Amino acid sequence: MFSKFTSILQHAVEALAPSLPLQEDFVYHWKAITHYYIETSDDKAPVTDTNIPSHLEQMLDILTQEEGERESGETGPCMEYLLHHKILETLYTLGKADCPPGMKQQVLTFYTKLLAHIRQPLLPHINVHRPVQKLIRLCGEVLAAPTENEEIQFLCIVCAKLKQDPYLVNFFLENKLKRPETRSPGGAQEVKDNGLAPDTGQSHDQDQDEAQAAASGPAPASSSPASSNNNNSDNYNLVTSLLNLTKSPDGRIVVKACEGLMLLVSLPEPAAAKCLTENTELCELLTHRLVSFYKALPQSMDPLDIETVESVNWGLDVYNLKEDAAVFTGKRALISFLSWLDYCDQLIKEAQKSAAAVMARAVREHFFMLVMEPQLMQTSEVGILTSTALLNRIIRQVTSDALLQEMVYFLLGEEKEAESAAAVSQNPLRHRLIEHCDHLSDEISIMTLRLFEQLIQKPNQHILHSLVLRSLEERNYLENKPQEEREPMENGQPHDAVDLEEDPLFGDDLSPDGRLSGSDWLSSSPPLSPDHSKSEGKTEVHKIVNSFLCLVPDEAKSSYHVEGTGYDTYLRDAHRQFKDYCGVCQQWDWRGHPKPLEKCNLDIPFFEGHFLKVLFDRMGRILDQPYDVNLQVTAVLSKLSLLPHPHLHEYLLDPYVNLAPGCRSLFSVIVRVVGDLMLRIQRIPDFTPKLLLVRKRLLGLEPEGINVDHMTLLEGVIVLEEFCKELAAIAFVKYHAAASSSP
């Protein structure tokens, strides 16, 4: 009580007395602090019962006022005094001893405000960065310490200063071989015995050497003290202290510590990036928490819950345990996992390139390979469904290039050469995932197809190369023989048409009116227009569009009976989606023309690749599969068709491409489906009215009533008709985009 009265009296005297010059005032407040330690005998009273906080606050105000009165960048006498007399070193010693109790908190606040309020660069001064460096080591030492809030504020202001001037981080990479500080439990007595000598933690010669180096200005990074050492022996205490504070029970402290780490990983200094990944536990923290959060998830979750849970942003993790549990079991655990995944993704996205690669690799090795792979390879259908749904959500959420690349290599392998049918199982996980697109469980098939649909929309070239493009690179799906050596035309039709006519699906049991003859459209392959040479592999677009629109026979069409289901609706969607794809793919140097045939190796046996094989097999069974499966198969194929790669366009969207014997294309697969359909239509009475009823029910225009027989077939026919319209629209949009961009 008496000390508070003294403080009030002192302020009153100061207010009445004439104002002293700033330097005298500054020295007065500093000496008042030092005299407390010389004169006091009670080192147990808390610092808040002394005048020390007031004097420190006055010193900060004086330094701020002095800077405001001087030219920008000019150091005033008060600041000179602070630097020359190593005041920060002395304060560090007092804070480390926490004498009187609570002094550490006061010192941290002083350092934080000094760095925040003073505009001139202070950290290059040895008598600033050295004590700052040592104070950093005191942070995060004790979990849930009473000074945690001040510690994180101090560390974050240091990070912010380094972000402003990244080179300064070299001062904070400390050689491990340096003599460690001797720690003493002493309080005021220790301070007195030292005579308030600043604790520099190094010899006088070392102090002088560094002072001269600092005075001569920043040296190149290669010659700085930190970078001249072997980085493998460097400590990065700023990172270590922040990592310790991420373990705080206080969520606000954790978020601030994560923000500090985000600033540090983005620094461009190579020495700091290397030290960050090699000499700290950052990678271990990221992956350990990711694994912990993942393992806390329920073994079985509804895929719809995983897909629809609200988007999460790390640091904005507001939740209500009761409400979350009421929505679905495991929601809280799922949001925690997705929040941390978001943090890892953003950290890698912001990180210096080499550091990002190391962190992403750690996530691949310690999370994807060790934890997720066994989940995806298990035999339990419930487990496969849950883990595939989680993987789908992860793919959707990842945006950093480095993490996406590592995830893609994990899922698809790093192979770049063309696939062969014999080697599809060389990469077990890739093989298993593609096989799951054709799983006995429709739920697993749909979820895995969704996963691949999500994957092929990501901005990563290796995904498309691995799944489809490497199999089409040599264009060996084309007939290899020169024109004169090909089988002779029969009745003016290409030899492919003869093959189809001989196929049992196009046999004589079809009525003349109901039969969709191969000769009607396969012989109508138009002559190439003069401005589109054969080597470009382009056919007149209206012929291609009509080929797709006319594939499904009139008696199997139902869309013209229902308003708003025309081909034009697909044109708008195709235009928008193709534009988006072009934006993603423009960086990949996909030339507008196919590889010239003379440069292709057409003698290599063609294999469409495991992924396209499964999709084509699924497409071939469209009349016998559930509606939801068909929607997902056609969704993936339409996404592939939209890609602006000339070989993929030729293979998937040119009905007149001259296929090599034994090869199939998307068009040829649909042709066989239509042939099968024509056989079946003859056996179903009232086929067209039933088809129209099913379409209206799917659109919600008719209430559910009595069961319609052949429901799977009828739904498959509707999907087939819509898919053909979609392919026609995509072909039209791509043709016009190519025409408008060509000179």
C-alpha cells in the first residue's frame, strides 16, 4: 500500500516539476529500476507492488516520443543509451530470474512494445538481437505458464519483424556447439552479486566481433555467422518455442503460435528453410497431429456426412459439442481433422519452396503411406467406403502444389511410361483404387468414381498423364496400314462398318424400321474440308455433333417430350466448364494438334490404360447398372472429354477416327450399347410410354406409383441419351474454341 502511495506522489512531483530533457528523463527511469535491486531486501513481493512497471512504461513512451521528433531512421540519444548500456541484456537477466515475481512478464511486454512501436530497424543491432534471441529461449519452456500470453505476443512480433526483413533470420539460427547458458535458481541475490552486469552468454571478444559485424551492415547470407556454420548444427529456437506453445491448452495461444510458424516458413532464406525442416520438430508436429486426429475418427461414417460437413478453416474452429454430436457422431473429430489438414495445406502453400517439398514429403510418408494406405487396402466394405469418402474430402481440400504432388504420387505412383495390360497391378494402391470403380458394392463404386472425378479436376498434370494421356501418347489406337493396304471398301463403306454389320448385335433379327444400321452413319464419314488436313485429325463439327445426337434411335429418346431437357442446356455448361479447364491446363503446353503420325510409334500394341478400361467396361454395361452408378461413370467420362488435349479429344470425341483392329473408343463402346438396346427394345411392350414415365419420375414431374418393369434398363437409356447430347455439346464447344483461337 505504501509503495502505491509513493508511486502516486512521485508522479505528482514529476507533473509539477519542469520537464527534463528526454535523455535525462530516460536515464532517471532506468536508474530508478536498478536502484530497486540494490536497495530492496524483499525479493518475494510481486513486481506489480513496485514502481518497475511504471518506469518501464515511461521508458517506452520516451523512446517513442524521441523517434517521432527526429528524422526517419535517425537514432536519438535515448536509443543510443539503451543500446550502449545493454539495457535489454540486463532486463533479460532480470526476466530470466523472474525477480521480483512477475518480472518475466514485464520484460516480455517491454520487448514486445519496443519492437512493435519503434519504426527504425532494431534487430540488426547486436545489443538487441542477442538478448531477443536469449529471451526467445525462455518462451514455451513451461506449458500453461502464467506468462504464455506475453510469450506468444513477443514471439509473434519477432516473426513479423523477420517477415519485413527476411535476411535478419540468419541472426536467429544459433550454433549448437556454442557454450550453453548456465542456469541458476537464484533471485535478487544473484542479480546483486552480478552487479547488474548484462548476461550476454558469450565472451567479450565475441561481443566485440559481432558488434563490428553489425556496425558494418548486413553481410551477404553466405558469409553471415549463421550461414557460415554447418546448418546441421544450428538451433532455430524461435521455431522450437512456437512449437512448444502449439501444445498449450489455451486455443488462442495455439492459433497465434500457428500464425507465427506460418510467417517463419514463408521466409525465403535457404539457410532458415533448411534449418526449419532438418533441425526442428515442425514436420513431426504436422504429421503427428494429422495422424492423431485421423485415428480419433469413428471407424464407420456416413459418406454423405463427410462430404457435406461445412468447410473448415484452421484457426476459426468454433464448435458446440452438444450440437455437433446431435448432427452426427464424429462431427467434432472430423472438423478437428479437417481443420488441421487445412493448416498443414496452408503452411505448405506459404512455405519456401524447398521447405514445402520436405514438409509435403513428410505428410506423404507418415500420414498417407503409414495410415491411409492400409485403410484403403482393407477388405471391409464399410472401412473401404469410409476411408474412400475421407480421401475424397482430403483431395477436395488440398490446394498447395507440393502437398497435391505428393498425394498424387502416393495415389497413382510416379511412373510416366505407357501402361501395359500386364503391368497394371505393379502399383497395388493405384490398381486397387481403379478396381474399386467397378466394385461389387455400388456405394464403393460411386464413391471411388467421385474420387477420380475430383482428382482429374485438380491442377496437376501428372494426374491426367498417369490416368489417361500416357496410353494415348503414340496415337497407336489408329490404324497403322497405309490407305492402299487397308481392307477394301464394301458397298462404299469403311471396313469398320463391315465389322459392325457382321456383329451379332446388328444381325438380321432387327426389323428394317427399328434397326439402327451401321451403314447409315459409319458410311457418312465426311470428306475433310480443305482447311483441315487429315493429319490434324479433325472432322467437320456438325457431322460429329450429329453422330452423337443420332446415336440413340428415336424410339429410345424421351427428352423431346419434356421441356427444358434439350441439347442447348448442355452447350452452356460445356462452354463454362471447357473455359475453366483451359485456364487450368494452359500451363502444360498441350499443343493444339495431335502428334504427327510419322513421329508416332504405331507398331506398339495399344492398351487404353487401366482407368479407361474400367470406365469403358462400366459404360458398356450402362443398360444393366443402377442409375446413380451410370450418372457417375458418365460424369467422369464427360470431364475427360472436356480436357483440351488433342489426343484425348481425338480418341474420345471423333466418331470417324480410324481405329486399329481390336481397339475401342468411347464412340465404339456406345455403338455396341445401342446395338444391344435395339435388340432389347423389341422384347419390351409399350417401351416408349414406359420410358417417358420413368423420365418424368426422375425429374419429379410424376409421383412415384406402381413399379415399372425393366426400370434399370429404362433409366440406363435415359442416361445414355443425355450423355450423347452432352458429348455432342462438348465436341461443338471445343471445335469452335479451336477455330476462334487459330490464326
